[in-house]
Amino acid sequence: MALSLARPRTRRNTELVLLIIAIAIVLVAYANVGLAIEDSLPVDFYTVGGGFAVVAFAFHLVLRWKAAYADPVLLPIVTLLNGLGLVMIHRIDLAPGALDDAAPKQLMWTVVGVAAAVALIFLVPDHRRLRRYTFSFGLAGFVLLLTPLLPVIGRNINGSRVWIGLGGFSFQPSEVAKILIAIFFASYLVQTRDALSLVGRRVLGLPLPRARDMGPILIAWIASLGVLVFESDLGTSLLFFGLFVGMLYVATERRSWIIIGLGLFLVGTYVASILFAHFQERVTLWLNPFAPGMSDQIAKGLMGMAAGGLFGTGLGQGHPELTYYANSDFIIPSFGEELGLVGLFAILALYGLIVERGLRAALASRDGFGKLLATGLAFSMALQVFVVVGGVTRVIPLTGLTTPFLSAGGSSLLANWVIIALLLRISDQARRPATDTRAERLASEDTQVVTTRAPHAQRGRA
Amino acid sequence: MNAPIRRLGMVIAAMFCALLISTTLIQFVQARSLDDRPGNRRTLLASYSKERGSILVGGTAVAVSKRTDDQFKWLRTYPQGSLYADVTGYFSFTYGSTGIERSYDNLLNGSSDKLFYRRLTEILTGQSAQGASVQLTINAKAQEAAAKALGNQRGAVVALDPKTGAILAMVTSPTYNPNLLASHNLDKVQSSYTALLKDPAQPLLNRAINGNLSPPGSTFKLIDAAAALESGKYTENSELPGPARLRLPGTDNYLPNDWPGNCGPGGKVTLKRALTISCNTAYASLGMELGQDAVRSMATKFGFGQPLSIPMSVTPSVFPGSLNKPELAQSSIGQFDVRASPLQMAMVSATIANGGKEMTPYLVQSVRDGNLDVIESTDPKTFSTPISKSTADSLTDMMESVVTQGTATTAAIPGIKVAGKTGTAQHGKGRNADVWFTAFAPADNPTVAVAVLVENGGTVGQEATGGLVAAPIAKQVMEAVIGK
């Protein structure tokens, strides 16, 4: 058929090759840890390693089936990061004085995360469907964000109240809230972008929007300040506000939003830093991590990274366990120590690639919602990496965000797999040839009952 | 919306650049200073996780790292126990290190820049890192002989090669077993260390170089004699007043000889004879005739008051400043506030043995990397030239007569010419003398110079003299070197 000749390549085979390489690197790293620490291959090398590979390949097969045109680089990168995170968490479990076995838990959450991502690929054949639930998502997101403030289930861990506890599990709802709110923002901004960008007055040369259009923005600002003040978490606050301002800028193309947003945020942080002791301590330690009589957490992380130098000590041969939270908040210094500056650069490059692929999906996307959502998700990933890595390397004061895919922590892993699934879905839509949907539809009309999805998809595009 | 997405991409790129810069700053630019921060446990642990180079005497390792199963990975062991403790020092996780372990730490643990290219190949080929090994100048036989001869007596022995300055033996007593402090059982290490610190005999002290410096007694007469001969106004045969006791100018006090009687017929004695029998009155008056500046200047040329490291730093010996006449008289016989280390006195003998040229003492012959390539080796260096060849020859002649017919006949080795000088430094009532002997042999072609200090009379107690207690120890060390 002439139509099939014009089909662009799905690039699924590229993904397969990259995925094999990623899994191979993870398995080599896992073997390396075993050999370095116990002088033998891990006893569960074939079962756990094989299981990990099966999970990744399963996702790959799902993509072949349900999202054939999805970006071929995302899954291999995320598999590599998730796998390296598992290896490092396992390696820190083996260190003397480790409290509990975090790696099996993380492995379980990996499976849960992949399952959630696969489910999303199945349940959401077109990302535009998500727009149906714009305000439900928004409400759910803000409620989730504020749940740690509730009595009974709210938990204060390490000075930040961003956790909820249910039974034996603790969960960071902000991770999931991040996705819901990104969907809400994207959908809301696509609707109101014209009002936000065209109507308004100029004040001091800055085009300001109308007061009623400002409403939701002020709500977002207050919500993020609320997180900052009541949950004492600069990182989450920065993440949400940054996400919102970034998306607002992309939607309206007005730089004034960035200036207004940054201004509001700086004022909020400055006031908080005056009012809250917890905050002042963070700032003092940011400026002088060796301040006597204060937490030496950053200092220990810095010493760990310095010990790694350019090439690192090698997996299993450093002492990342000397830093507190070496497998969660401080997993980046753990990698810096054992894989060296070279290894950290590689990890940062992997994150950079995820973000770049996300933005590329946004650029290629044919609908405003897809563009905004992909941008938001990619930008949130970038912000989170910046806040976490910047926090441990003294670019900004330390805050308690997780490192996507690397840190031990179920909620974070689950949320990040969902983000990747959304990006895969958007990129699939973006790259899927327009003729393809029609051809499929025609084919299906010939043989079977018309599905309800196709007309809806068409309506969305119109 | 694509234009702002691209611009946002630029912002993200800038954010990632900030992270690349910050990580580079930490892991590359500031890495060294962070590693060197006090209290950095990683640096300490890192020095354990690599195979530390050995410290060698001859072909035998006296400090070697052995593989262990615990978190430290390598255990530092000292196969000869306490024998080389004062040279190697200890290597302890809790208490740091001393001796060569400390002075050569960078090379032993492989972090020295001198090993850079080797480290680079290790990184590239994935070999396990290994420190460099340090070859000492110590002569195992001399060290063993010195330790055996000194026994349990409190004191120290130093032997030098007079031609090079290489240290052939360095023993102090009491000492300690460095294995106790290098152990990975940190509780035991702590109790061992506390016990060593509390011990009044101060076993952690290296008496050869850092002791509570003792007065050198009559061995200091060598320096008076050197000053006299160098002045040109005296020869070996110049006559000096040698009464039974010398009235100290301006006082009613007398400075006596070690025996009741004159040093020679009519209270006169030659420079040589006075040294042979260790006549106090003759050398006290010689010191006063020469003047304190001449004596002090000669002492300084020999190394008194001068910094020295071998590579452990040596406590400088002392000749006091601005003395009155009675003080000068007492200082001239190595009493009053004169203080000397055994190493210093060995250097005096070595200088005379080497024709007046004093060599800088050193403990490390060479350093080799894991491939046995020499990374550095020590070339003998002249420390100073305090006396001329002819003065040295005269002093050699005088010192030989000390051994053949004077106070140190106990140091004589059959068939070998030995040159030496005894010292017996009084401390006043309640304490026995610190006794000294310094010597070299063979006198006609010296291969070893030695100094022995035994504190508080050693096993002999009140009756102790340099000739009785210290000279036999020196003899055994010299025999060990010469191979008799």
C-alpha cells in the first residue's frame, strides 16, 4: 500500500538495542558490587538481574503494541537510572551499620512503578483524554499536597512535613500531586492562555494581566507558600512554584510572568528565612557547610564526593555509608564518591537527555495541551534534579527532594514512572503519522465495530 | 508555544551547567582540601583500603600490610615486634602514625604525587592500588646487637655509617610493640595506648632523637679538644693544668676529677692524656682558656642547636647561652645545662671518623613503587665541616688511646683499632649517673660510628660509668657492623 510506504519508522528496534545496553550496564554494576564487597557474584544475580530485565522488556513490548511511535530513548535511560539506583541502594545495604534492607523494597516499587506506567499506557490511549478531568485532577492535586498537614496521618520526617503514614507505609503525596497539578495547569492554561496573554494593562513597562486572571496564579503562589511555611519544605515549594511559572510562561509567552513569579517566590523565601529557624539553619549550612555545632550532613556528602575525585573509588569500594541518608537524599554524593565526577556527569547527562526528549515531545506535539503537559513534566524533572543536586553541591540551600529514579523511596519511583509513561504517550501521539490514525480507522471499519475512541480523538484535534 | 519552550530549554541548560560546575568544583578543584580536612574519616579509611607499602630492612619487611576480612581490609603488622618500633613508628587507626609510617605516609599509601603516573596506569588498567615500599638504611645485625646489648636498661643506641651518614642502628629502651597499636581491635588499642602513655618509663619516647636529652658528660670533651686543636694554639701534646680539683673562679666551689688525685705528675697533663683518662679539671680549664664563644661555636658546627630531620625531626642538642666562668667550666665537661641526643654524639664521632666532614644522617635509602622502580633515593649530603682533616686525625689518635689505655678498655675489639670516648654525667643526689660512650671503628678505615646512652646507671646503678656500662654495648654494635 502507498500509505504504508510513507510511514515513519517507529524506532522500536533502536529502543530495544539501547535497552539491552542499559540492562547490561546495570547487571555489570550489580556484579561489580558483589565482587567488590563479597568477592563473589551476588547469589541472586540471575534471578534478580533476570527479573529486572524481564520487567524492562515487558514495558518495551507494551510500547511496541500500544505506543509504537513513542520516543525510543526514554525507556532505556530510565531503566538505566532506576537500575543504577537499585544497585547503589543494595550496595549501601551491604555497608556495615546499614539499618534495613532498602533494596528489596525499592525493587518491589520498581515493579509497581512499571506496572503503573504500563497501566497508564493502556488506560490513556490519547493524552487529551486527561483534559476531561481537569478540575478533578487540580483539586485532587492540591488536596494531596496538603494532606501531610492533616493530623494522625501527617508525618514530620527530618524537619519537613511532606509525608503521610498509613499503616506501616509512609508516602510522599507531593510526588503524585506534582503530576496531577501539572495536568491541571496544562489544561487550565490552554483554556485561558489567550485571556492571560492578551488582556491586561502595562505597569512600569510590564504588561500585567487582569486581576481575575491572576486569581489562580495567586492561589498557586499561596499554596506553594503554604507548603513552604507549614510543611517547612523549600524544595517542594520551589518545585511547584517553578513548575507553575514555567508553564505559565510557555502558555502565554509573556516574560512578565517569570519576573512576577520569581519576585513573589523570592519575597516568600526571604520572609520565611527570617521567620523560621529551621530555614536559617539551612541557609547557614549552605554558606558554610562546616559551621561548627551544626549538622555535618552536607559536609560529609562533600567529603564523600571529594573522596571520589575524577574517577571514583569504584562501586563497593568507597564509604558512602558515612553520609546520612546515603541512599535517598544523598544518593548523588554516593554516586559521586563511587563513580567519580565522570559518573556524575554521566548521570546528569542522562537526566539532561530525559528533559531534552520531553521538550522535544512538547515541540513536536500537535496540541497545546500536549505541548504544555510535556513541557511541564520535563521541566519538573529538570527542576527536581536541580534542587536535589544543587542542594548537595551547594548551589542552593539543601532541601528534601528525592532524586528521580535513583533515591530509595516508593512514592517518588512510582510518580516518576508515571511521568515517563505520560511523556511516552505524548511523544507517541506527536510522532504518529496523521495518516496512520486514519488508516487504522479505515481498516478497523472494514473488519470490526467502530470504537468510541477514534471519533473522540478526532474531535479533540479539531 | 514553541519559542518559549526552546527558551525554557536554554534555562534548563543553564541550570544543568550550574550543576556540572558545582560538581566539578567539589570533586576536582576542592577535592584535595576536602580530603585533607581534619576529621575526614574517608581519608583515614582510604589509607587502610589500599595495600600500604612495606618498610624494608635489607630484604626483610619490618612493617607489612596483611589482607583482613574486616572493614579496614589491610592490617599493618610488624613481624619483628618491638625491634624496629622506634624507626618504623606505629600505624594506628585511632592514634594516627609516627616514625617512618608518618614521615613517608604519602608514599607508603600511594597518594604521593610522585606516584602520579603509576596511579594513572593503575586507574586505566584497573589494578588494585599499592603503596610504595621504603628501604631503610638500618643494618639488621647492628639493630639486633644493639637491642640485645641494651636489654632492659633505659637508654638508646645510634649507629651511623660515618662516610655517608646512613643510620645503621637506632634502638631505644624501653620501647613498645607497634602491633598492639596497629590492631583493628580498637578497644584493645585504646587500652594499650593508655597503658603506654601512663608508663613512667615513657616507652613511646624515642630516646635516640627526642628523649629528655641528657647531659653528655665527658663525651663533650671531644668538642673542647676539637675547638682547641682548630684554634691552632694547641696540639695533642700541649700541657694543661690537671689538678685533683679546680677552684671555680669567683666561688668557693671546686670541680673535682672522677677520682681523688691529679691527672698527671705535678698537676700537669697533655691534651691527649687528659682525654684518655677523662680529666675533668684539665678540660674545664681548657674550656675557660678557649672562652665560651669558641666552645659554643664548635658545638654549633657539630650540630648543637640546629634543626635536623632523619626524616623524623630530631630535638636539637643544647649548648647554653651566656655563661659565667664557673658555668663555662662545668659546661666544658658536658655538665650544667648542656644537653645532647645520642644521635648528636654519634654524629660527633662520625665526623672525626670521616676526616672532619660531618654527613647528614638519614634513615631511608630508597623508595620503590610496586614494580620495584626506584622513585627516590637518598644521596649522602654533607651537613657541615666543623674540623680539618689534621684535627680529625689528632682526635682519632687521642680517642684510640682512650680505648687502648684509658677509660674505655671494655670497648676494645681484638684486631681492630677502636676510637672512643666515655661519659658519665652526674645528676646530683638521689639519681645514678647517665652514662655515655661514643666511638667508631676501625679507626684506620671507619665503617661505623656509634653512641650509647644508658640512663640512671643502667643495671649497674651507683657504680656505673661510661666505660663499665655503655662501652661494652657500643663494642657489640660495632662488631656486628664490622662482621667480627
